[in-house]
Amino acid sequence: MPQNKTACILCSQNCGILVEQDEQGKFGKIIGDEAHPVSEGYLCQKATRLNYYQEQARLTSPLRRKADGTFEEVSWETAIQEIADKLVQIRDTHGGTSIAYAGGGGQGNHLGGVYGAMFRAACDTPYIYAALAQEKTGNFWVNGFLFGRQNTNYSEPVGEAEYVMIIGANPIQAHGIPKARPTINEVSRNPNKTLVVVDPRRSETAKKADIFLQVKAGKDAYLLSAMLAYIIQNGLENKEFIAQRTVGFEQIKPHFEKISISEYAKISGVEEATIKEVADGIVKAKTFALRSDLGIEQSHNSTLNAYLARLLFLITGHFGREGTNCLHTLFFPLVGHSKEPGKGGVTTQVTKMKGIGKLFPPNILPLEIDTDHPKRLRALVVDSANPVTNYANAPAQRKAMKKLDLMVVIDVAMTETAKLAHYVLPAQTQFEKMEATFFNLEFPENFFHLRHPISEPLENTLSEPEIYHRIVTAMGELPKSFPMLERIAKLDRHFPKRKLLPMALGAAIALKPKWKKYQLLILKETLGKALPYSYAKSAAFIWVAAHMFVGKYEKQVQRLGFKNKRGYALGEALFDKILNSKSGTLISKHTYEESWELIRHKDKKVHLEIPEMLKWLDDLPNKAKRDAERNKEYPFNLLAGERRSYNANAIIRNPEWRKKDKEGMLKINPEDAQAYGIENGEWIKCISQVGAIKIKTFVTDEVPQGMLSMPHGYGFEYPNATKEDIGSSPNELTGTNDCDPLAKTPYHKNVRVKIEKLVAV
């Protein structure tokens, strides 16, 4: 069978794969693509089961909800026009802020989100509720202060560093770094390297650590503060680096000088001597790299955790050089930059939540809908997302969705959210269209992978960019076609040096200023049709992105073999290489000194002082006392969302894809199990302040006493699957208000619950 090049879509790494397909297009053997510039043939076991995504129970026609709650099939023309008319009516009556957009991406479905921006422009709404705002917005906010923009980001060179700390992450199972398993194994085995893992659970990565810091759940901020306090109180900070590369150290120093290291060690559950040993190790190491993830981002003090983690490598001088965390380029920023509300930043209408990275947190979505507030959300368009199961507090999400005047779901399958929608639009899978991901986080070389389709689209389905184009057109914002620009685009591809299309598009927008905000849709229908592949219309955006990228990093792109190309010609050359490299391609090569050019502050220095974070830091002793008095009714801390061998968010719905742990068992410590009379494999009831679930138990000392752990990616309904087959969704237990006070990221790693033994299920 022929092998087709594409990428895995089950985590942010998007490893290159080769897929065998028979004459009908059915997936056969899947192996790693050795030509991929980053994964280089590496693959974990999950990718080999991608046939369960491509061959799942699919939506095959647009659906419209009837008065009795059932659905009827309608034509694309009917669905698009009715949706457009209702959006215009809601926008013109209540304003664009009464409309919101949720999702738009998944782990590799990002081109649809780009064109979704044109759709949001037509609706005149700034509101995007995305999964990233359940995870990373605290990071973005901190990065904005430290480095100058919320869409700056740093690489995590775990494989290159001498001393490595993994905190709140489990790369052996969750990946998050290139070739995670061999990389972690190499660091673990190398006698000249040290692997430190911080986790309340003895994870698969923790088992490979040289030093395992088993921090108490939710107490990472105390551990990090104690390390920083030890370094600062003993004058171990890198004074030369701080003087040359940063500002604000003298302002943060007093806040750490008054910390009691012994007290914080006790609160964190880690021995003071071990804290000092690790701090000394970081200070003395030639190179140190830190990898962090959801374990501290969806936990207590999550935004403060982001600040403290960055300070750990910044004040020790482990930044901006080989083997350390470095800022990196972005082919196209996945997020934007939001101003603070006092400086003109956008807030929501009901809760007055500020945007971070131009995103808004799903935790507040029910509060913005389920209210009598005159400016409440009335319409929601959901793209490649499933808020009813994947956002915190599923009961509240379900209740809120029912109050919407209009909900449209764009997806490949009939999700739990789709079942509550007014209209459901069938999309093409990620293997049936041209797609890409903007999780390009490497340094000094960065890459991009524009994936070509390897399967024929299912009949009567459309790509998200095409759906958005049709809705915007039906709303009266654009004509259906651009005949003159189409002809010019074809000429432009034959004579790109003449810049015929850019000039013609500029002239058209001068005549029709309203078209300016829809330029990408216009390019999709003009340049997109002139590209050498019939399926490549959505790649028109990549043409824009390539030219923008060259405008920022011309000499870094030239280093990849484009020495005789400059300016516009270089942008064209980069676009052609991206378009025709089916395994992906490198797009830039920096020097380490050039990483400092990526700081967005005018002085090109790191600004260490963030007053809000220092105030939060000062309040940690009081917070520890408050926490000790809370949650006595719910004695267990549930880690809701553990990554395991066969779970992958909501991407694969068919439970048959799991080779093991099919029920998504709840891990419980042996002593806790004994106290409740629970035998391994028994079913119990797990109860929070929000709801309750039935779940099968797995007794293991991997989790400490008082802690429970369950996976995410379970609980999705599927034809002919029983409740036991599909498992339980953790968001039946998570709370809307149980979240970070600044970024509103949910405390999925700190859900307070109680348990009851069940006699039978």
C-alpha cells in the first residue's frame, strides 16, 4: 500500500507520520516520518491508532434542530443562509458583543481558526473562548510583563541542558517536547546530567528522575518560592547576567529575603535540605532548562507559578544561550496581545473579565450566557471543540447552552455540544484537507509543516475556511466571487516578481474599504485558486504568513539556503518551499545572541518586576492558613486530567481505540482504599460540590494518601457504546468558580471530592 505523508494530531508535537492506505483510502500501518525536520521518525503508540479518528461515526449533512428537539437534514444553502440571517439580526439588535466564538483549533486544526477571524470580524465580536485559555493564559500574561508581549514564548531544550527540571509535566506520557521519551531517557541515563522532577504523583517521568520532589498537591508556589529565597538570601543569583540583561531585580529582592525557607518547605511537603540541594544544583550547573505544563498551570497559584518558574532560570542566568530556555520565533503567533483594561483592553460584558492573548477563559462562558444581564451572550459558534464535556463544570455549560438564541457547531462528529445546537455543520477531518499547526516552538532552528490531505473528503462535508467564507458572504459582507482578482492571481503566480496580486488587492480595497478586514478570505478565493494543488485554497494564508515572517527574520531565513534571495523574492521562495515540503521544512535559523532581539521591550531587557505577582507572593503565608481551613467536607484532592497511554482530549471518540484502561480508572492510594473498604477494580462514586460520577478504581501507591487521579478524554457518547465503555468525564466534577483569580484557568489538578463505595453499578 502507498505511504502518504502527514502528521499526528493527538498532541502539540504533531510528529510527522507515514500512513499506508488501501484503494478505498482506509488507514493501514502508521509509522514515523524520518524526513520530518523535528520528530525525525519518532512516534509514540497513540499515533498508530489514528484510524479511529479518520474512520469514526461522521456527520454527513447539515442539521437543523426542530421544535421537538430532534434534528432534520437541510441543504448547505439553507443552513448557511439561515445562520447568516440570524447572526446579522442578533448583531444588529444586540451588538457584536452578544456573539462569541468557542474553539477553533484542536491540536493541529489551526487554519480554520485563522479564517474564523474573518467570520468574527463579520460578527463584530472580540470574544474567543479557547482551550488555551484553560491552560496557558497565566503564562501569556506573565510573559507580557517579562518580555514585552503576551505572545512571546520560550523553548524548553530538555535534551541539551546539563541540569533539567520538569515541573507539572510528564513528558513520558504527555510529550510536550520533541522526541520526549528518548530525550528523557537520555537525560536520565547520562551521568553528566541531572533530571529533577517535581510532581505530587510518582509519574512515569518521576520514576526516571535523579531527584524526585514529591510536592504536596497545589503547593508548587511554596516550593519555587523557597528555592528562589534560598538563592537570593545567600547571594547566589547571577549578578553579571542580572546587571546586563534585566531590570527590576532590586525591586523583587526584598520579597524573597523575608521568606522563611523552612516554613515553606514544610508547607510544600519537600525536605528543606532537598530544596537547597536542587537550588545549588541549578546555580552551579553550566546550563539549566525548565519544562513546565498543566500540573502548575491548572493548579493553585497558577499565574504566580508561571512567574516563579521563570524567575528561577532568569535570576540564575540560565536564559538566552545554548542549553537554556530561549525565546523563539513564531511562524505566525497562535495568540495575540491584550492590553490591560485600564489601558483600553477589552473585557466581557457580564463578568468584566479581561482578555489575555486576545482569548477569554471558558470558565466564565456559562456566566456570560446564563444570566438576565441585558448584554449577555446570545449566540455562540463552536468550531472543533466540545464545551459541554471539555470545559469546566459540564452541568453549568449544558444549562447555559440551552439559553442561547443561536448555537452553531462545526465538527466532524455529533458531539455532546452539537446535540444542544440549533445548527450542526459537518466538517472535513484533518486528513481530508490542507491543514497546519502553529505550535512551532523550537530554537535556534524553527520549522513549519503545511500538511497535505491524504484522504478524499467525505461527501457533503466542507472545510472550516469554506464554511466561514460562505457565512460571511451570506451575511452580505463580501461578494461570492472576485473574477478580476482571480485572473490577476493566476498571472501573479507566473510572474511573482511583478507583485501583480498585492497591487491589485490594494487597489480593490481602496475602492471597497470594507473588504480590508476580509483580505484572507479574498486571497483564499483568488490566490488560493491559482495554487498548483486543487485542494490548497486555504494555503493562501501561508503566503501572507511567509512574507510577514521574512519581513521580521530575513537573515535567519536566508541561512537555510536562500542566500541569493532577499525581500519579496525571499518571501516567495519560503512560501514555495513550505507549500511543496510534505514532511515540513525548517523556516529560520538564529544564533543564540539573536534570541535577545526577540524581547519586545525597547531596552531588550527582561523586566523582572510584576507588582501584582509580588503582592500575591507576599500573601502566600496567609493563603496557606486559609487553605488549611477549607474543604473539610471533601477530604480528597482529585487530579482531574491525567495523561495516559490512550487518551487524547476529544479528538478520538470511539472507545475501542484504547488498548488498555478502557474505563479510565480512578487511581487511589492503598491506605485510602483500605480505609474505605475498596478493592482494586471496584466501582465507587466520586462526588464534588458540582456533581458526581461513577468510576472504576485502580489501587496504586503511585498517588500519595489523600490524592486521587483520573484521566481526561473519556465520557464521550458513541454509537453502541455503554457507559462502562466510554468512562467518566472529569468536568462533571469541576467547578466554574474554582479557578485562578487572575487568568481564570481552572484548578483541574486540585478538585476537592469525597468518595463512596458502591455495591453495584
